[in-house]
Amino acid sequence: MTEKKPFYITTPIYYPSAKLHIGHAYCTTIADSIARFHRLIGEDVFFLTGSDEHGQKIQQKAEEAGVTPIEYVDKIVAGFQNLWKRLNISNDDFIRTTQKRHERVVQEIFNRIYAKGDIYKGSYKGLYCTPCESYWTEHQLDENGCCPDCHRPVQEVSEEAYFFKMSKYADRVLQYIEDHPDFIQPVSRRNEMINFIKQGLDDLCISRTSFDWGIPVPIDPKHVIYVWFDALTNYLTPIGFLDNPEKFQKYWPADLHLVGKEIVRFHTIIWPCILMALDLPLPKKVYGHGWLIVDGDKMSKSKGNVVDPNGLIDEFGADAIRYFLLREINLGQDGNFSRDALIQRINSDLANDLGNLLHRTLNMTIKFQDGVLLAPEGESEVDKSLKVDAKETVDFFKKNMQDMQLSATIKKVWAFISRANKYIDETTPWALAKDPAKKQELANVMYNLAESLRVISVLISPFMPVTAGRIWKQLNLPQAFKDVQIEDIESWGGVPAGLKVGEPEQLFPRIEVEKEEAEKP
């Protein structure tokens, strides 16, 4: 048996914000869909997400709440893990930076780089943004003298600290980025990073003494390791950096770090410098996705427009939310979330297009053929056209999902769903059923519709895993859905002749907009 090709994908590890929002769901759903696709094409996927739990801000929040830092983060992290479960996120591991396994990795990395002479003790005096856990120089501040990332005030701090000689690796990182055009995606982010490095890189402050919520510096326990040196190395811990060389060799370098555009700099400049100091290869690709805007405005607690993903799942179901986020937003660009647009998509794409196709197909099979799909014989021109469209859609899916063109892929799959609905109108099975001489022609039509749905269920499985499984189950297909691979839909005719279909169940109830408006508080 040929060994499966490994594929290692990560999301950023999320900071334990007390308020979960739809942006958390967006990034993780993208990563999950990519991971599911790579499993579908037969790869050995390792999908990592997690939480970044150390730092001064957490310690301050815990003190304000009258609890210990670990008690504070435990509760929030449980909320993340519950949301991933509700969204059917298929991660293989969940890393917490407070775990002992990670502490050992961070301290070992510190020791190795220190022994190499790339870490030294000094003193830091400069400008610090507590919410972003970032140091800034005067010229990096925004026009109001605030943090250039979050635009909140910075404070001057002065303390003894350890520094990583990041400046030593600036030329090597720049050369790598220029020599590997696919390393940073999209291209706009790549250009930003090149310009940033050319302005000059300072050495990186990697420890603090003004708080103690962090991993102790192994050679100097009054220092704790500063957040980015701790957080970025999380990608090494679960794949056996210290304790499983075979696993580590298999999955590193990572195939894809998927991150928000605001942290591309840390993943494409600081992280490569750390890896170079460790003599480890760099990840193959870092992709900076855009932000989720709500009704045209960036989400913010002060504006009161933070969208709770759990409430949306309660109301519309996880697959509807996943579908909307992945279809509506082109990866790499900012995207708008609107409740009205969500409802419109559910009604038009999910209830009308997909739901009706399944419901009509099963109902007609039951009504006209006692629920049994008969073997097809021969084909008409319209049958041929449907099969050509199916093959073209599968080919498009394979290529564009490799290129992470999720929105374009979904639109192509939905074009085929529309084509299958049109096929019903073109072939008029209700008319064929009235003519005994047309029995075989009717059998061909019903078989082709069921086969179209078999193909569709597989094509939507990275985006809407529960719905895909429900379609498969209603078709009553014998193969276990969890074992299905892309090769199973590369040839037409996978539905066994003589199959008795299951009972139709509504996939997505239509949302009555007037009723929806009336029920709003």
C-alpha cells in the first residue's frame, strides 16, 4: 500500500478573548474545509488549532475577575472547543500554550538558540501595546502616536530582558521570500512584508520580568518567555518536535499556516528567523486571510456589532453558517457578514436549489418507480450534457480547491446543482411516467438525478459535512460516507442499479422573511 502524502495545516492559536465572535468561526471553517478536501484526495492530514494563553493582558484580566490566570483561560478555552465541536471542525489536535508538553518545547528552543549565541540579555526601554502584546519604535506608531495594529495607546516600559538576534537573519529571510514567491499569499501581503524587512529589523525582545504569567526562562526563572516566542513555536509541539522524530519528520515543514492578515508579519518574519536559528526548514506557505466586516463595519465591542456564532448556529444550523462564510467571501479579501444576506442564501441556494433537487428526485423515484433506481440503458443528448457538466465540475473542484479558491469552487458546484434542476425541467419525468413506452427513458432520468446528487454530496462535503452526509444517507448509498474519496466520483455510475432510495427529509426549511421581521425584539 502506498504511503499517504502528509499535509499539515494550522490556524493561528486564538487569544482567549472573553467574547467569541463570527471571525473566530470564519478562519477555522476555512482551515477545516481545506483539511477535509486534502483528506478527500487521500492525503494524511494533520490539522492543528488551539489557544495562546500567556501574557500580561491575561494576567490583568484574571486579577480583575478575582481568579487565577489558568482559571480565567480554562473557561474561555472551553468555549472555543465547544464552538469547534458545534461547527464540526475536524482538527486532529488542540494545542494550549499552558500545557506542559508545550512548556518543554519552548524551553528547549530557548536553550538551543541561546547555546548558539543568538539570545543575549539586555535591557528594554520602549513603547509597548498590552492588547497586542507588541513592542513598537517611535516611527512605527500611527499618526496619533498609538499602536499601528489596534490604534490604542501604547505605554513606555523599561525592564531587563532577553533578546533574540533577529537582525542577524533579516537578509536570509528577505532572500527566502524573494526566492519563494508562493511562501506568502496573497501577493499583496508578500509585498508588505518585503517592504517591512527592508526598513530594517530590530532584535526581538523575548522575555519579561514585569509579570509572571508565562513560561519561565530556563536559565533565569525570574524572566518569563514573551508571547510571540512562546506562541509561534506551538506549531512544533503536537507533531513531536521533542518526543517523536518520525512524526516530526513526516509533517514538518507545515504545508499551510492560515492566519489573519494582522498577524502575517509575525508568521513570515519572526517565525522564519526563529526556524532559521533552529536550522529547521520554513513552512511551505503562509496565507493571510482578510477580516470579516459586519454590515459594512469592522466588528468591535464598543460598536456593539460583535456577532455571536453560537446564536447563529442555534438559529440556522452550522452548515448554513459555514456555507455562507465560505461562499460569500473571496479568501484573502475582507468580507461582509449580513444577516439579511445569510437568510437570502439559505432560501435561494440551500432550500430552493439543493434542498428541492434532493426532495424532487427522491419523491419522483418513490412515486414513479416504487423508490427503486433501475439500471440505465443508452443516453440522450441531454443526458450526455449532464455527465459532461458533472466531470467538468469535479475537475474544477480538484484544481481550485488545491489553489484554495473556496468561493469559486462553491459557486461552480452550485452551477452544477442548478444544471441538475434544469435537467428535471428538460426531461419532464412526470410526463415520461405517463407513457409506458418511456419507462427506460424515465429510469435513465431518475438514475442520472440520483447520480448527480451522489457527486454533489461529495463535492459539498468539505464545506457542509453534515448536509453532505444527510444527502448520502437519504440516497441510501451502501458505501460508508466517511470512507468516500474523490476518486469515487471521477467516473459516472457509482449508484448501484436496483438501489432503493430512502425517505426524503427537508434539508433546509425556507425562512419566511416577514415572519422573521415580526419576531425580532
